[in-house]
Amino acid sequence: MNLTTNKNVKTAVRTTYFSIIGNVGLAGVKCLAGFFGNSYALIADAIESTTDIFSSLLVLFGLKYANRPADKNHPYGHGRAEPLITFLVVGFLITSATIIAYESIKNIGTPHALPESWTLLVLGTIIIWKEISFRIVIKKSKETNSSSLKADAWHHRSDAITSVAAFIGISIALILGKGYETADDWAALFASGFILYNSYLIFRPALGEIMDEHVYDDLVEVVRKVSLTVNGIKATEKCFIRKAGMVYHVDLHAKVDAGISVKEGHDIAHTLKNTLQEKIHQLGHVLIHIEPYYIKNDGD
């Protein structure tokens, strides 16, 4: 593991601890406020925050396991564990959305008291905190190239959205009064649908990572440009990139003068590999395939 990757792992782990501590506190606050404030939307929010705690613990485990060094049985490392953990995180999201939807539908048909007005202050504070948390975690996920950290960030955003829905539902119930008590529950039901939609947005990139989907055109261009700075590299052909954990593995076909010896071509390939890993810090394994480059004569 190079220094940059090691730094990214430490950053991702610290960010995950931030998520866990925040979600533990919020789950307790929401549960108490929902119970004493007669708001199922807040209780639904508490359910999601509770699942967020477990999903963040999964992310923490995934980050540490995915960045274990390569060994005999895993020559490319353990990076694929990260999108697998992301799938489990999505499972938690879907489970929480299903529970919230079920309880919302049940409560819509059950008479109950209006929510307390002070619950709006609780929700307002939660919305601001969760949006700040989302921005912090999504920024760190981009810095570290972590798909599971990105999933964790979207947990914060979906939590903020459910809180916004709860805020709107409680506001409608309080403003319109008797007969509109279920606005709070309808808000929770809407929030469950939004959570399911976010689950797909998180799941899709992780699936692409597992399937080695080609979505790294910008990085391919950088690899080609750096390659042409290496003495002896005449051109590049195929370039395949796949992501595993926080690093990218590269398979590159590079052209060298057809008249040089095998040893010279071999040495150039090693120089190219070292240069790419030095200039592009997020690269993991780099496999260079040498192709002959023929100089065309004017008469050809």
C-alpha cells in the first residue's frame, strides 16, 4: 500500500467514525422526540438513523478489510470487498424504507394525536446537521475514491430528506389541525420512497465496479498523456481500467520501436510502470503490454 492509499484509508476510517458517533446521538434524540412529541415521522427517522449506525459499522469493517495488502490468494488485494459492503449498506437502506412504509400505512388508518409543535425545532436542527454531515462525508469519499464512503454519505442525505419530509408533514398537521393528523405519516411514507430511490443510486455504481464497467475515460486520458512522457514510448493503444477499493488497476498496451531488443522493451515497460505509479498516486497494479511501433517511410 503506497503512502497516498494509506492516507486515504485513514481519512475514510476517521470519517466513518464521525458518521457512527453522529448517528448514535441522532437516533436517540429522534426516538425520544418522536415518542414524546407524537410524531411517527420522527420515529421513522430514528429507525433510519439506527440502521445507519449498523451500515456505518459495516463500512468501517469494509474499509479496513478492503485495504489489506495483497497476499498469495489475493494478488490484486482485497479491494473488491468494498462494493460488496456497499451492497449490504443498500440492503440496510431498503430494509429501513420497508419498515417505515409499513408503519406509515398502518398509522394512516389509526387515529392519533397531533404532533407537538416543538418537534419542528428538533427537526430543523437535525436537517442542518445531516446536510453538513453529507457534505463532509461526500467530500471525503471523492478524496479517497471510496464507494462505500459515498454510500455512507448518501445515508446522511437521505436522512436529511426524511427529516425535511417530516418537517413538512408536521407543519401541515399543525397548521390545518384536526383531521390532518396523518400528514405526518404521509410524510414518512414519502420519505420511504425517496430512500428506495437513493438505494438504487448507491447500488448502481457499486455494481459497475464489481462488473469492471468502463467508466474511467478521464483517467484513461491521464494515463495516455503520462505514458507519452516516458522516453521510448511512441504511442499507446488499448487501455483498460478497473477499480478495486480505493485504487485503480491498469492494463495498458504501449508501442515501442520495433527494432529494439526484447531487453530494451522490457526496461522501457518497467520505466513506464514506475512513472505511472509515481505520477498517478491512486493507481494500484499496472500491467504493460509492449507492441511494436513501425516507422512509416514516405514511399510506403
